[in-house]
Amino acid sequence: MSRKDVIARQREEFIEDEGVIFLDNVSKSYTSGSPALDGVTLHIDRGEFVFIVGDSGSGKSTLIKLLLRELTATSGAVYVMGQNLARIRHRQIPKFRRNLGVVFQDFRLLKDRNVYENVAFAQRVIETPMSEIRRNVPLILSDVGLAGKYKSKTTSLSGGEQQRVALARALINNPSILLADEPTGNLDPKNSWEIMNLLEDINARGTTVVVVTHSKEIVNAMKKRVVTMRKGVIISDEEEGSYIDDED
Ligand code: ADP
Ligand code: MG
């Protein structure tokens, strides 16, 4: 191995040690105004459960989009699973995203398809053999409590059920990381709790979970790590944290 290779390897090992997610002094500007993220450094270890909280406009969704490689940083570096996302080529992005499951506030299901097809679709995209898809989909639907609904059109489901379909779809390919951007934003408290309990189960089985939320009650009850953002900056990062109101 050449000296250059050794240095590259050492650098990679260093990044691995930084955890499954590492933002190194990351800024993101959309326009010439104040940046959406302004010098954010954040480490998340394998297997962690982290809430990201903060007022609307504080940069939470921007952070999630950077992790998904939907956006690239204006400065600084974003590493996911030891990969510098600025170095990933366009055609490698789909393969990179297989490491990630993602759910959004508005579910984003295929409206003209039933529950089974919505979940199976995620496996078809990665060319999973049909026989495996037929085995995997019922198992994951049963994990999210939807075993009996696989033939239902998603438009006939309640919000809580739709989000559980979205969660099943996010998990079917066994991602290392689950990113959820306000997954309970359209749900009542009961359904919100059900989704959070599922996220906790998923985390207990080893998936790293990052959840953006406005639910003060849930954050305060769950006693997880809480990262609080304000105007593009992390203003607090606490183990067993609580929701910090930004009004005062
Ligand atoms: P949050 O998810 O915390 O509400 P966002 O990351 O969506 O915050 O937005 C952070 C800031 O960046 C806000 O000021 C928002 O208006 C701005 N912003 C977000 N997306 C865009 C965009 N596509 N173009 C221009 N500005 C944007
Ligand atoms: Mg947002």
C-alpha cells in the first residue's frame, strides 16, 4: 500500500469513528440571505435515537435533505456511513439511498395503489426477487400493525394507517438509518404515539433513528437525545433532553 493509500485509509477509519452520521461544520445557503444552516457540527452514533426540534424555519428539513443527498452543503462536509456525500456521483445516489429509510409528514404514498403495492414497490426498485417480496411485505405490514389491510387503497386509510404504510415502505429494505421529518405532524395524539412507539421498536432492533418533530409532549416523555436548532444553528444537544421553547 502506498503512503497516499495509507493516509486515505486512516482518514476513512477516522470518519468511521465519527459515527454513522457526521456533519462537519456544515453551512447551507439557498439564496444570498442568511443561511438555512450555519456551521452545524453534529455526530450521531450507530443505534442512536435522536430528536431534532426547533421553530419552523430553523433548518431541520434542510439538515434531513443534506443527509438524503437531496441537497449538497455550501461549505463543510456531510458524512453518512463513512461516505462523504459531496464525493458521491449522481449515478451512485440511488445505491447510497438504500442505506436510508425516510418518512415525511404528508406520507407520500402512491394514491392509486393498494397497501401491498406501495410497500412492494420499494423492493421492486432494487430488483428484489418476486418470491422474496411476497414473503417480506406481509411480515413488515404485520410489524406495523397492518396485516389485515394489505389490499386496501391507501386513500381509504386513516392518517395513522397511511403513516404506518409509509413506515413499512421505509423499512422493507432494512435501512441502517431511518430519517423522519415531522412524521406525526398530521396525526392526532393517539396515532402520533403509535408511530413513535414503532420508531422506538425499530431503533431497539438496531436502526439509527433521527426524528424531526414539534411534539413537545412526546419529546419530553421519551427522554431521548434532543438536538435543538434555532436559525440554522444547534443551540443545544442533550442526552435525555427535553423540548426547549423558543418563545422566550
Ligand atoms: P424547518 O424544517 O426547520 O422549518 P427549513 O430547513 O425548511 O426549516 O428551512 C430553513 C430556512 O431555509 C428557512 O428560512 C426557509 O425559508 C429556507 N428555505 C428552505 N428551503 C428553501 C428553498 N428551497 N429555497 C429557498 N429557501 C429555502
Ligand atoms: Mg421542515
